[in-house]
Amino acid sequence: MVSRRTDQQTAIRAFIQEVDRPVRVDEIMQGAGESVPGIGSATVYRAVKAGLQAGWLVEVHLPGDRRTAYEMAGKDHHHHFECNNCGKVYDVEGCPGHLSKLIPSGFVMEDHELVLYGRCNVCV
Amino acid sequence: MVSRRTDQQTAIRAFIQEVDRPVRVDEIMQGAGESVPGIGSATVYRAVKAGLQAGWLVEVHLPGDRRTAYEMAGKDHHHHFECNNCGKVYDVEGCPGHLSKLIPSGFVMEDHELVLYGRCNVCV
DNA sequence: GTCGTTGCAAAGCGTTTGCAGCCTA
DNA sequence: TAGGCTGCAAACGCTTTGCAACGAC
């Protein structure tokens, strides 16, 4: 199975790369749809799944939102900030660290996920 | 609209209180179903929604799981630990703190959510 | 021309809602 | 008895999948 280059795939990847923050499927459809009108949701879902497997995309799960978001992989370790007003999600660099001291003895920590909430610089 | 006490409501609340960790609707149905066989999912969904509004329940969102979990409200500030092996979720006391220093200037932090992953003491 | 890709529509999955009958107060 | 509560099934929103037409190579 050799993959082929199509306008849809190109537009989807270009859009996600360009916005540089986690985006959901509906946003991708809208964004990539400006380059390729009429793009179908199944195509976007298939593209992000392929991106995840290929390793250039990662999932971002936002508590309270049933819809999965996606962003480019390969960034430095970071977390996310969701604006309580406009709903946009931003990357935040840095990490509190030393989290393994929080867990009970006998448990082993392998990873963590942190989401901050508040108001972004536009909505303050 | 005066609420009435029913076996289902009692069983649902008793189960959630008893397990003392976040549980999903399917788990509640199974657990409460031992006291009240044949309990319907709609009843559980309506009960947890009522619990949220009444304030004795809080939602717990687990990244990567589309299903919302619930636990008793009123606990001290805490976070959650999900076992990568058995999938169970445990409360972890404590908090890294000083998170507002992570966000860009111009942003205002109002809240945060942290989930740790790894192996619980049973699955190590 | 081959066969991976696309868009549509149908199917899945968790959750919500309409409704007739049940049961608490 | 009144009207809130329950279970069933249909409806919903997001995501996945089947399928015939399309188009990259």
C-alpha cells in the first residue's frame, strides 16, 4: 500500500502546521476547506488517523470537550491552556515537574497531562 | 418540582459513595444494578445530571476516554491517576502548585486539571 | 489501467430526550 | 390521586466504516 499525494492531504497538513495550536476536526474541515472546497469529514478523520500512525500528529484531549483535537508532533514537552471565554487552546511551554512525588507508594508514574484554564490575552 | 426518593437513586448514590473513585456510567449501572436489577442507563444519566446540579457529584474527564466519569464532590483539591494497565482511576492528593508561572503574560489562570498515568500498585 | 483516495450515506458509540406506565408522597 | 421517576426506544452529535466513483502514478 503506497500512499499517494492529494490536494486534500496537503491542505489538511498545511492547515494544522500553520495554526500551530490544537485544532478539532470541524476546524480542520473549515480551514482546509478554503483550499479544497467540499472536503468531507471522513477524509479529515482518515487523514488525522494516518497522521497519528505516521507520527507527525498527536492527539490533544480537552476535558469537557468530547471532540478530540490534534496538533503537530515533535514539539518540546508542553501542556495546554484553554480559554474559558473563547474556547481556543494554546500551547504553554514548561512543566511543573516532580510530579511523581504526588502518587502513593507502590504506584509507578509513566506520563502526565496538564490543562490550564482561564482567559487568554484576547479575552481578558 | 419536589424530588422523590426511589430505590434507583439511593443505589446509585450509595455505589458512587462506596467506591470512592471516579466511575463511569456503565460501572454505575453494573454496581447499582446489583441492588436494583434492570436499572436503565437513562435513569443513571438522569441521576448523575441531578447530582451535578445538586452539587454532591462532580465530573471527571479522562483524556482518551470519551466516557465521562463521576465522583463525590466536596473532597479536598486533588487530581487523578489512571492505570495504563487496568484502566482504573485513583485520586491522588496534593498538587504541584505555582502553575500560573507557566502561562504567557497577558493570560489569566483560573483553574487547572492534572492527570497522571502509570501503573497502580496492583498492576506493577 | 491499477489501486489508493474521496465523498456520501449508513452504522457505531456514548449521551439525551419523548413518552406511557409506575410508584412515592 | 397527582405528578415526579423509570425503562424503552428513538434521537443526537461525533467518529468510523462500506462502497462506488475518482484520480495519482
